[in-house]
Amino acid sequence: MERKDIVVDVIKNRRSIRKFKDKPIDDDTIRKIIEMGTWAPSGLNNQPWKFVIIKDKELKAKIAECTKYSGIIRDAPVCIAVFLDNSQSYNRVKDIQAIGACIQNMLLTIHAMGLGGVWLGEILNKREEVEQILNIPSELELMAVVAIGYPAESGGKGVRKPLSEVILR
């Protein structure tokens, strides 16, 4: 398979995984996932992201109380909280877009490694509570939590709208 085909395959076949096996993920793998996230583009290469790795069951249980998707957080072997470092920000919209690209890189890496992951955004409804639980400095703002583990389910079908519905001109 050619390199371009590998990339297309990873993009088209990645799915959100919400159920995980009770199997730990080693620290090197977690660090590689975050490293690949940091290779996302950012305006002026400001790299406005920070991360908190969450593996402790009690800590995950506290964070799980901040979302209606509590089971995902409790059951995932690892969660990574992704933050915008407002002290590094120069343009809020561009920096939030960079965080999105960072998370996408992480999700593609997770899939390519044979793991499963899901981007949890609903937790932002209680962003301040999560930041307090994690004792985060005030300049950091939660953008998402990514739950990671070995898949205990296969993802959905991945249906997309035809290009004729999304291309305006």
C-alpha cells in the first residue's frame, strides 16, 4: 500500500470508540500519542496546547461526574485532558482551530496504533469544575478530554454526506 493510501485508510476508517478493554496502555504509547498531537499546525507555530494524562481511577471518577458520558471516562484506561494555554495565544479562533487539529492528530495516531479513542466535548459544560479537580493554572482552558483504550467494540459505519452537498462552488 502506498503512503498516501495508508493515510487515506487511517482517516476513513477511524471511528469513535466508547467501550474499552480493561488493559493498561504503557507510558511510551501515551507520550507518542501526545507527541503526534503536537505536530499539528498552529498559527505562528505558537503551539498553544497543554495536556494532563489521567490514569488514576479516583481522579477519573471525579472528572466523570462532570459529564453525562461518565462511563466512558471511568472505563477508559487513560484520559488525556487537552487545554488551550491562553498565555501562548495570539488569536483565539486560530488557536482553538489548532487545538482541534492537535486532537485530530491524536485520534488518528490512536487508531493507527490499534487503539480506540473518543473526543469528549460535552464535558466543557462543566469546564471550570474539571479545571478545579485537576488543579489547573488559570491561564489554561479545557478544550476536550480524549478517552483512550484498547477497543471493546467496533466503531460505527462512518457515513458521510456526498460532496455535492458540502461543496458550494
